[in-house]
Amino acid sequence: MKVANLYTSVACNRCMECADWGPSGLIAYGACNAVAVMNPKYTGNSAKIIYTLVEHTKRVNTVKWLDTKKLLSGADDSNAILWELDETGATKQILLKGHKSGVNAVDGVLRKNGSWLLATAAADNTVKLWNYQDDTATCFQTIELAGGFCFSLRLTLLPNSENVLMAFSGDDETISLWGEKAQILGGGDSLSQQFQQVHKLSGHEDWVRGLDFVKDGEDLLLASGSQDNFIRLWRIAPRSEDQMKENHVDLLQISKIEDDIKVEEKILQLGEQAWFAVSLESVLYGHEGWVYGVHWHKNKEQELRLLSASIDKTLVVWAQTAQGVWMENVRVGEVGGNSMGFFGGKFSAGGHSIMAHSYQGGFHIWNQDRERPQLWTSNVIVGGHYGEARDLAWEHEGAYLMTVSADQTTRLHAPWLQDAVQDSTWHELARPQVHGYDMQALALLSRYKFASGAEEKIVRTFQATANFIENFRHISKVENDVAGDALLESLPKGASVPSLGLSNKAVYKEESRSEESGKAKDDYPENYFVPITLETPPQEETLMQNTLWPELQKLYGHGYEIFALAATRDGSVLASSCKASNAEHAQIILWNPTNWKQLQKLSGHQLTVTQMSFSPDARFLLSVSRDRRWCLYEKKDATVGYQLVASTDKTNGVHTRIIWSCDWSHDGQHFVTSSRDGKVVVWKKSEEAKDSSSLNGWQSAGVLELKNESITAVAFSRDYLKGTDDTYVIALGTESGLIKLYQLARGEWKVLSELNKSQAHHLTVRRLQFRPGQRRLQLASCGEDHLVRIYDIEET
């Protein structure tokens, strides 16, 4: 069985320098504890995450491309890793171990002898320097910062020299310059290149968060961006020994008068007979917030441009005029929304595109128009959740996937079908709910209606907007959409959130809004909806403001936070459960989505119901709980409703720990339960057996036990294994992040495929579900590592 990754969705970590655009055209970024590698031009004009690199055990803070095949990353697990890459992923990884706290800045430079000099800075108040050659990395120097903290770090080769210059910014608002000097080691004759501080650049009035070097002819330019909102450009120019003698300079400061402005130069000795003059070239002011990132680019004509990213929601490209004055050339960014601006920005290798990552983990790419260089247009990109992805649900015909997360959003993922491109790529098409509480559970009632539960006592229900239906049909090429046709005329155009509100309010066409209708806060919300026609999947700022769905109803009834939701295939019944420590609060509430009234309360459990599932014909409702039991409710006729017909107890329950997950087979003959004890049990109704116990004839039809694993998610496929009429396919997700595919035939389990942490998840898998309505097997998964994935499974 061959498993391919169809779609991966995850946001960038909320750190400076956590994303980098490499010379190969690939973007690498920290995604929870992994490094995600994205191709922004995968097919046509669309992007795709092509693989993830998993080795770190805590949050990745920084990534840096060294060349087309080498990537350096640093994380909160105190380690840095040098990755050797090819088209499919990592071929080799070298661990740089030695720090005692999280690594937050990394860089590397290739020496002329073929070895790499690497530098890593960490929260243990040290900077470590490493020599990497012949697949081994050795630390040759540790710089103690005396309680200080290094924010940003850059290495560069000095012009016409083999020596390296290092610059790093600290929490004392200065930039330290360190140069190499040959020193005799304690043993005797051997020489070692050790770094020594040669100068400190002062002038910024707050922490310096971004640094970058570039060669300008024979000189070096260093750009520094700070929380004082300013960018400073420092020129480091070589001086010959003759010039030094002419000026009678002896490592002193000299002053030059240029246009009545006093410019101070500091003369530094960086190596044997290598003199350099450091001076402030320019101060750039154009941002109204902290400057978090700076990045140089030099084109083929040797023209320099500087990109700066700020939390004022803008990116600025700076260029020199003919007179040599640095001026703002291009400004792009976000308008509106509740975002917090950009945490970093990078030029592409060619310089005709710029990328930024934002506070909420979203990516933005702008491409320069070749015919009109001043025009920059947005590019389609892949984003994702920046918190635990806790639940997912397929639309009943598989048209889209919806997910909820601890980042307080509900997101809708769908394929983008382009006319000129054969393969479709998946993208986020809408963000129906942007909430004020961490999201927990999700249930789809129909194609354009869903219910969600967050860490609050209320179940909220939503319905799509006319604007979404129009754009969804256009982008995903949806045909024969009878449900949408019936709704289009009556639905509101969009939704917006009032100031200080949590409920999405419907927005109708302007002419149909009653002039006396409302209060000021409803007429003038913080983010007002504007209908748009999308030709491509929307950008991050559009998703945040313009793709909300209006709230239909709030459902009150639970005493604690909502934990699980489930709905019948036809959307006629909605079931909800909440966190519970006694039988009263562990009751399941059934709702009628036509009038939103409670149908009944189902007792049976003593503790929190962790998951529920309706059988395909809605005759049975299965629930599993923290009390290590499952309960089965049957609907015998419409008047009576669901009644408890079977359950496990201490004598007949196979599971000995919390039961996390459950699912029904497509034919309704079997259901499966999975538990923290590592057991997966398939249950079947035995008509022959006379059972007077609480099981009421339901018996175990196959037990699988995995040693030292907690099975947190389980799912049946929507059909039998290809070429059989009695073999089921079951997917399991584990607490460690692995996904395993099994076949089950007549009680016998057989492994079909196993996905490792790089292919699946590196933290707990929260939910698995096979895509309905497809000829091929396709499986969706979400996990605590923020990842949402869709796999294409080829049955061989």
C-alpha cells in the first residue's frame, strides 16, 4: 500500500527569523517542533508543503538556509541541527549539541578551504562557534555574554580575506563585532582561529532584533532593525596600510566632515595587516512599529535593495537614489484585521518576490510585475493552524475538510482546480469562525451548516454565506450543487464581528438592510464585510476578515466546557457532551437542528464522554468515555428516541484505561474503540449468542494490542479493501504521532502501512477520518503539533 502526502497545512511559529527563503526557491520555516519545507511554485501559481523535518523535541525558533542543500535550525530543546536535503527530505542530519537552553539564532558561512563555520546563540547567555567538515561538527569556541541575551546573529567573509566577521545584537541595545585572530593553544605550537570582540556599534535606543550583511563593491554594509522603529546602515570599508600612515592613525577614531554632518569612523584591525573603517552610513525611518527583520538583496546589476518587516503590518523595500540617498521604494502589507504585523521578511533568490510571516503564523508573498516594476501582486500561499489542531470533519460528500484548533479558529480546506494545471492543490478557502475561546470540537450538519464547541458551555452553529458558496463553486469547480442553489437567494452575503463581541453577525446586501435596524455597534463593526469574487484561494488578510460565516444559534444546556460533538449523516440529530466528573454532567444532549430544541438527554457514563459516533443509518449512537466504558444507544422508533441498549463494565470491558476514540464501519455491522492501554477492539453483534450481560449480544470480533502506545484516534475506511467484500481498512493514530494502517478480515489484523513522524505527526494525533465519496482512499489527520494532513492511499 503506497501512501503519498496530498496536503499539509501548518502555520509558522511565532518567532523572529523562523522562516527563510533559500537559493533553491524553497521556503523553510519552524512549524511547532518540526521544520516545514514549502515550494511556493509547486504547480502553476500555487504553493505546497513538500515535506517536514522532524528531529527537534521542542519548538523550532530559527531556520537558515546555508546553500541549496543545507539547512540549519535551532530549537527550544537546546540543540541546533544541520540538515542535508534532497527532493524528498533529509538525507543526513548533524546534531550541534552543547547549549543548556533554547537556541534562538543560527548562521553559517563557507570558508575558502571548503569547511563551514557555524554559529549558534542560545538563552543560556552564550554564543557557540562550530567548525563543520567531513560530516562532523566540533565546537571550538564558546563566547560567554555575561548574563546578556543574543537576539540576532550574522557571519560574513571579509572582502579579499579568508577571515570571518561576526555581528550579533544583545539586550544592551548594541551590536557587537567580533573578528578572527590566530592564537597559540595551551599545548604549544598549534594555532587556532579564535574570535575576539573588536567593536560595539551603538546608536539604537531599543533592542536590535534583525541584522544582515551584504557586500557593496569592496565594502561591507550591515543593516540593523530595532524596536526603536529605526533601521541603521553601517559601512565597513577596507583601509590600506598606506592610507593609515598618511592619516597618522593609530587605532583611533577619526572624524570626517561631509555636507556639514560629522561622521565618526572607527578604525578596526581584523586580521594581519587588515584595517577597516566602520561608520554609520544612514538612518532609515519609515515604520511606525518595532522592526523585526531586515534582509539585503543584490541583483545582477549589483544594485542593492533592503527589505524591512515590522509589526506595524507593513514590509518596505528600500533602494538608493541616483544621489546615493536611501529611500522607500515599495510598501506592501495588511489592511485591517486583528493581526499583529510581521515577524520577519525575506527576498526570493531572484529578488522579484518578497515573503513575510505574521504574528498568527500566516504567510504572505508578493510578486513584482516584470513590466511594471512598481506593481507587486499577492501570491497564493499555504498556511495553517498555529495551535493544537483538535478536531476535523469531512463534508458528507468529501467536497472539503473543516478543522478546529486551540488557536481559536475554524478553518475550511478545499482543492483548487486550475484549468491549465492537471494536479489540484489544497488551500484554506475560508475561516468560518474566529473565536475568543480555544476551539475543541466540530460536527457538520450539512454542506453549508456546522456546529462547533469551544472551551465554553455553549454549542454554536453556523451557516455559510452566499459569497462563500459562489467562490467555493468557482475555485473547487463544484457542480450539481443542489443544496447551494436552494440557499443562495435567502442567505446573507457575509458576516462580521461587532466590537467586543464573540458572535458573527450576518451582513446582507446594503439595499435590504433596515435603516432603523440597529445599534451603532452592529452598523459599524470593527471589521466590516465586503463581498469579493475570488479567482484564486484567498490571502491571509481576506481569510481573517472576509470569510466568516454568520452564527445561527447558541445551544445552552451543558454545565461545563464542550468536549465532543457528533451528527447524523443527514444532519437531523446533533449530539454534544461536556467535561464531567459525575454522571449528571456526563449526560449526552441530543438536539434537533430544525428548531434547535433539546430532543433528549442520554445517561450512561460517569466521566467525560471523549468521542461519539452515529452509525451510518443513524439507528445507533456510540459513545466512549474517560470512565473506560462504551455505551450504545439505539433508536427503535421516532417517538421514543434513543435508548441505552448495551455497554461495557469492569467484568466484560476489554479496555483498562481511558477510551479515546471510536468509529463505525461503512456497513454499520461493526464499530471500533481505541484506548490509552494500546488496545484497538472491533465489536460485532452476535445474533446467535444469548447474552444476558450488559453487552446485549455485542462481542469482540478482533483485538489489536500495541505495546507502549496510547491509541488516541481510530477510523474505518468508507469501503472494503479493494478487490474484497469482507476486509476492512482501519487507520490508527498514536500519542507519539505515528499513523498505522491495518486491514481486518475475520478477526485477523494485518499491517498495510506505517507512517513515521516525518510523514505523519510528531505529537499526539487527535483525529482521523477517511474522505467520503472518493474512488481512492484518502485519509485526513490532525494533531497537537498544529498539523493538518491529507494522505492519498494507493491500494496495491
